[in-house]
Amino acid sequence: MKKITLTLIALSFSIFSTLSHSTTYKVAAYAWEPFISSDRADGGISIKLLREIMLSQGHSIEVETMSWSKALAVSEQGKADILPAVWFTEERTVKMQYSEPYASNRIVFVKPKGDSYEYTGISSLDGKTVGIIDKYAYNEEFLANSNIRFSKSSTVLKNVKKVANQRIDLTLDDEIVIKTITPQDVLDKVAFTKEALSEKPLYITCYKSNNKCADIISSFNKGLKEMQDNGKLAALFKELGI
């Protein structure tokens, strides 16, 4: 009887210990189809992957959708824990900690259909009006080119529509994202450059000022490696069509 009692106590302690280390992290999500989407049951590619990885490490997530600028603000204020799909810049590493990359985005230009323009380097953009999103981590050389006229919008889709209506010359983002978010009647009016501005690895990040940050990144990296090693990551991406 004593042995059974001790076994039960040990089991209870083990369960309590596991539960005590389980954490629910708040995710500041922003519309960026198909990686982040409030219209998809799985929340989008990035959210689905983040949820599965955190679950594998004994944690859960709560997702709230907002604008990109608000997501940055509430995360820095400590009101949210995770930014689920972020590109790298040296400037951000001052305040943010990055995970290992879990995917990659190919950033191409969108032009009006029938336009002969082809991207051949930063200088080929001279004199062009290019639609961008404020505080996005575009190529630094691209942003530093004073010969480009930048037109800021709050969403990628607004910029694509401006190109379709020939209000601006070009815009840019991940080709998969643009094809996912853009209605067919608008897509019919635009085309993509063959050459990409850049390939952007995709990460989760959190602000270093958040005392959960180190644990978040450690848990994600561990879970990501496990999924890479056991083939589950490749299978998931195949299932999601990327």
C-alpha cells in the first residue's frame, strides 16, 4: 500500500510539474494571407505551424488579429508575446529576439499587365513609383535608393489595386501572398517580374523586454528542429501547398 501511495504521489507531482510549466502565449497576428488569416480555420500557415510547435512543447497560443503597426506596438508594450511572421533586420535585433527561420518568402514586383518592365537590379527602379507598407523590412539598398518614389499604404492589397489601376508603377511582396489575397479581377490586370528583389527567411519574434521571450524562442526552436528531423515540417508544408 505504501508503495502504491508513493507512486501516486510521484505521478501527481509529475502532472503538476508539467502543468505548472505550461504557458499560454498571446500572439499579435496581422492579415497576411496565406501565412496569417482570420478567415482560415487553421489561422494561416504561420499560425498553424506555431500552434503545433508550441503544443509539442506543452504550451498553447491565443491569437488576436490587428494591423501590423498595432501588432508591433502591443508586443513592445508587453500586451502580446509573439509576432508570428517577421522578416529580419539588424535594427530590429536591438529590441527583438528571433527564432530560427521556418520558411522563406520570395519578394517580387507587381506591375500592370502588358508592362514590359523587368527588375534587373536596384538601379532599374530609378524613376519608378513603388507602393510599400510602412515599417516592413524591405531590402535596405532598395529603401535607400533616393531615385525611387515610395508610396505608402496600410495593406499589400491596396498597393496591388493601385498598380492594377495604374496609379503607381510597381509594388512588391511575396508572390504566394499576393496571389492569395488578390481578387481574380484585379490579378487579371497585373503581372509579376521574373526576378525577385530578395529571398526573405521568415521567423517568429518577441521583444526582449518581455520576460517570457527567451522561453518562447527556446521552445519554438526546439519544436521546429523536432519537426524538421521527423519529417513533419515537410509533410505540413506539402499539405498546405508551399
